[in-house]
Amino acid sequence: MKKRGITAVVAGLAAMVLGFTPGTANAADNDPRSASTTGASVSLTVDWTGSDSFTLRNVKLSDTSCDAHPVYFYVTVPGFQFPNHWNSSGCGTTTTWSSLPGSEDSGIHSLWVTVCRDTTFDNCSSSSASLNPYS
């Protein structure tokens, strides 16, 4: 029993000295973002993959009102807007994407997501910015 206890302490000290922290995700991973407006909501996780790239994971776009208007979201980075992603399935539905990669050759300092209800004057709302730790 003593030998196992000493081994655990030594392993813990070695991990600390080497800078390992068990179970800790990379700082660039798992940055949750969400936005909602009347009739629409989006939630996702931003994984930064480099100074000019990211992947959106576990994206969920919901149509939360029964008004026959589709909903959509898009990602904006300074100086560029990525294409819209739509949910046209109607009242109470959620469209999901497991992984949506994005990149911009000139580099990406930050991004934010905007969700909208498609009406004559689109009703939109944006998340707070996700800052790229690689830039």
C-alpha cells in the first residue's frame, strides 16, 4: 500500500514538473457561443485550429416560433462574413451540424455568430466574440 502511494506522489510531481495537467483541454478548444432572437437561436462550440482557421462543433440552429419564417445563422470575422446556414423545417425544429470548418488566408483574430429570423426586415442577434488564441 505504501509503495502505491509513493508511486502516485512521484507520478504527480513528475506531471507537475513537466507541465502536464490531466484532463485539461487545449485553451483553443471548447469555446461555447450562442445567440438568440425572437423566433431563432443558435448554439455551438468554437475550436480554434490555427491563426487562420477554426471548426464549429455541435452546432444547433432552432426555429422557436410558429410563424412560417425560416431561420439562419452565419459567422463573421473582421472583414469577412461566411455563408448562411439555414433551418427551413419550421416550428419547433432544430437543425444540427457536427462540424463546420472555416478559414481565412489573411488570418482571423476573432469571430462571432449571428442568428436571424428571415423576415422583411431580418430580426438578428449576435454572440459575444470568440478570440483566437493563435493570433
